[in-house]
Amino acid sequence: MHFLITAGGTREYIDPIRFISNASSGKMGYALALAAIKAGHKVTLISASDLQPPVGVDFVGVDNAAEMLAAVKKSFAKCDCLIMAAAVADYTPVKKSKIKIKKSSRNLIIKLKPTVDILKWAGKNKKKNQIIVGFALEDKNLRKNAGKKLIEKNLDMIIANSPAAVGAENAAVHVKTANSRWMEMPTASKSEIAGEIIRLTADLY
């Protein structure tokens, strides 16, 4: 299989120096890429993380949500499975200042606009033989909200976890496919969880 995997948190720049981002480390996306390589699959990794890419992947580095969208669109038609493990910003500044914004005693108001929902775009444009796996980080009603995302975005599998997984070496996740009940993976290393997700995805394919 050819896996297209996204990782890391995007940076939405306010000026040349400052940006809006999130706490995503990119560790899960990189663990998935490595697990897929070890299982003998081809991997294209689109990343907004500063981590060192696993050996053997076709690496594409991006900064912001718009660049990630463009990279996904470019490689999507050639992949068998898209795994969106990246924490893509939901909003980006309406206007980026060309020069560093100087500090003053006045309040600074930054207007934000929604970014394009990459996962939703993929769900609308997937072919019959493609698999799309999404991640959902929820701080309440985890399974309910993640299950809603699975349906609304036309996904084949959803991986749900809590904020405790962000930046951690270990995590516990809940997995659901479009035609199955929820399955809980107990706390384990992200590499172990990644290996199981790749196996489940390959079986689904």
C-alpha cells in the first residue's frame, strides 16, 4: 500500500516572527510513518514538525495549513490510504504583517478566518479503493464527538484520544471504523499503537 501520512502542528504566521500553533509534537504521525515502512509499505510523509523523518519515507515539509492542503491535494490521488495525524490549525490570520509588529501599550486585535478542512476535502474526493483515517482529540464526549466526525467527513476509520496524548510518549486511543463498534487500545507507546493502526488499516483495505 501507499500511505499518505500528515504529522505535526501547523504554524499560522501573524508576522515574520510570530505565529499561532498548538502543542502537537508530531510523534504519532512519525510513529505511523515508521510502522508503515517497517510493514513494507510505501510512505509519503507531509509534516509541519521539526522531528527527523524516518528513513525510507518520501518527505514533504510544510509550515501552515494552506501548504499542507496543497501537499495533500498533490499526493492524494496516488495514495491508497490517507492518515491525517496532523493537528491542522482551525483558524489562520486574515492578514499577515510583512514586518514585525512592534509592542505598544494598546491592545492588539488579530482577525482570524477558518482554514480549509483537509479531512473533509479528502472525504468528498476519495475514490472507492481509498481509505481515509482521521484523528479526533476530544476533551469531553470523546466517542460521541469522534463518531460524529467519522460520519460527517466520510471517513473509514477514526482514532480518538484525549489531550493527555499531546506530546506524550504513551497514549490510549479509541478506534472505530464505519462498520464496527468502538475498540479501546489501552495505554501503550505510540510506536506500538501506530503498528496496530497500520495493521488495522491494511486489513480494512
